Amino acid sequence: MAGSPRPGGRVRSRSRPRSPARSKRSWPGADERRVSTGPVFIGAEIYRASSFGAHHPLAVPRVSTVMDLARALGWLAPGQYRTSPRARPEGLGIWHDPDYVAALMRAEQAQAVEVWTRERYRIGTSDNPIFPEMFRRPATGCGAAMLAAGLLRRGGVVHAPGCGTHHGLPDRANGFCFLNDLAIAILSLRALGIRRIAYLDIDAHHPDGVEHGFGRDPEILMVSVHQAGRWPRTGLAGDRGAGNVYNLPVPAGLNDSEFAHIRDALVRPLVAAFRPEAVILQCGADALAEDPMSRLMLSNNAHADFLHAVRPLAPRLLLTGGGGYNPWSVARLWTRLWGELNGLPMPTRLPPAARQVLRDLSWTRAGRARPPAPGWTDTLADPPRPGPLRREIRELVAMHRARLPQASPGPNVAGKAPGPG
Ligand SMILES: [Zn+2]
């Protein structure tokens, strides 16, 4: 936590060592100076009972299930868990318009908005509804982003599954995102002098909010793999930004083999050539086959392998959540990735306490209860979902590879397509 504020901005007592200029205590993570000894998990209890409303895709529990599942597995040692602070309104001003933040806070307090507020700020809509924690919950995600930046100052790995609100815009809500904790993470790292950041987004949707903020920043590499034609319909393959934007709008049905080709033929060499000081990986769970909000067909092996591929490419890694609307697949993915970051063996069958966490979940869609499929309550790792490497994917990757500095010949893609379709 940031500790108590200095009343009236008075100068701190000389009995305490002075901080270097860059570590002035201006946000929750700013005074973290320890060298990380292992991955850190940032969670918060606010997610446990919070819902966007019974009919909203974010009615399902997500972060709290990850916390419970990781604890049930014995994967969350006390020293690894940090409670996210809540960002203060003035701290959000590094990215967000103060008038918008004030409107969001008023809406939370009143649990209602005027028509002009809804039209101006897009809050109180069906996508971005009024709910009890509508400011505190996203502000907790932003606090996690600030804390993560401080923890990563000297290097390390942080998993913040409550972060990942990549659609948020400076002055309005967008696509279930009231605030943009990824923009806050980037700017918080920047404030610590960390300039070159690779932002990688493998959510099923294009991160329009993050690209809005950083698509023209040549020191931010932006890579997004998302389903073509899906909301927000931005993220076209031809977008270049300042030359740093690589969008991969992929067709429905994206399989593990195709994702591996994107990873090995493009993302890994691209990020390696960029030489980032930090990687931010937005790992939304909605590209998984069983997610209701997209038509991509990945298994969670795709995400785990991608994480392992990019982790060595920078001294700092922030892994976040994002979309993901099937409560079982979200919890299994984000918990699995925490285990992967810690080098833990994946159990072939979960122990009883962990199974119980997953069995206690319920999911209702369109007024009907959806039971878990076999395997969703007993395992973390999905069966692989390989498939043919389609021409659209090969061409997309080849197009972007041609932009790489000193592009080298790609792998023998003809030999990469496994199995029957
Ligand atoms: Zn998404």
C-alpha cells in the first residue's frame, strides 16, 4: 500500500531516507524497491461478490476463483500474494480525464446516471452498466497496475488477473472497461524510466483503447491477435501506427497450430528484435474454444506456450487477464498460467479441494444454467486443439514478417500443419 498521505504536502522528516526523484510516492507501487525473488500475484477481495449484473457476461466470478483455486493447490505462498490497492482519482489522471473519473465516482455513489452522462461518458449502458463497485472495482485494477510497475522496477514477473481492461478510453467507458489499467501500467512503468515496452494482446478482441493511447509511440511495440470482424472492429492488418503496430485479425476457428505459427514465425522474432525493457501480456481468456463471446478455438496450451515463449525476451513481465466469460475456462487458464510462471507441474487430476472450487461455480446464460463440460472441474490443462494452418494465417504472418528488420527466412510452414483438419 502507499501508506498515509503527507498532510498538506509537507516535507517529510529528515529522519527518513529521501527517495530518488523518480520514486516520489505518487501512486501505490511507487515506493517498491525490493528485488523480486519470484513471481508475485496481485489479487483483491473486491472481485469476489462483484457482478456487472445478472444478465451481463461479467456476471461470472473470475479473479476470486483464480485466487481460491491457486490457494487450494497450495500455489499461493503468503509472500507471493499482494493485495491490490485502489488507485486514487488523482492518480488516474495520468491517463484518464478528471471529469470522466468524477462522473464515474458520482455514478457509483448515486447508482444512477443522467441521460447526458450516459451519452457523454457511455456509463449506464447495457455494456457498461451501473453496479455497486463500478468505480472501486476498475480503480482496484488500476491500483494493481501501479503496484505491478513498482514491483517490476528492478525486474521480475507479476500476474495481475484483475487487470486487462484494454478497451477503456481516456474520457469514456468502452466494451465493459470503465478504466484502462493497461494504459496505467504502461505510464507507471514509464514514470520509473522504463521506456521500451512490448504490449502483447491475445484476447479475442482488439485492444482499441491501448492502441488509441500508444499506437503512435515508437517505443511501444503493439501486437494483437484477435478475431477478424468482431467488435470493436478496429485492429486492421494494415494499421501501422508509428510503425510499431502489428495487428493480426484472424479468422474464426483459430487453432493451436495456427497460433503456434504466429508465435514462432512472427511474435518471438519481432519482440526479440525490439529488445523491450518490459513485456506486458494481456491474456484474455475469450480466445479459448469454449468461450461464448468469440469463435476462436484455442486450448489453454496455446496461452501457456505463448507465455513461455515471450517470458525470456525482457527482464520484466506483467501478465494480466482480460476478457473471458466462461467461468471454468477463465479460472483454469489464469490459474494454470500462474503455475506455469512458477515452474509448477500441472496435475493431471486436481486434488479434491481444487475440484471443489470449480464444482462450486455456476453459470447461467440466456436464462439457462450451463453445466461444466467433462474435464472442466478435474483438470487445469486442456487437451490440445491442433489443426491445419490456413492460407489466411500464413499470409498475415508473412506480411508482417516482411516488416521485420533484417527479416530472416521463416520456418518451413509447409511442414508445420499437423494432423487432419
Ligand atoms: Zn475480449
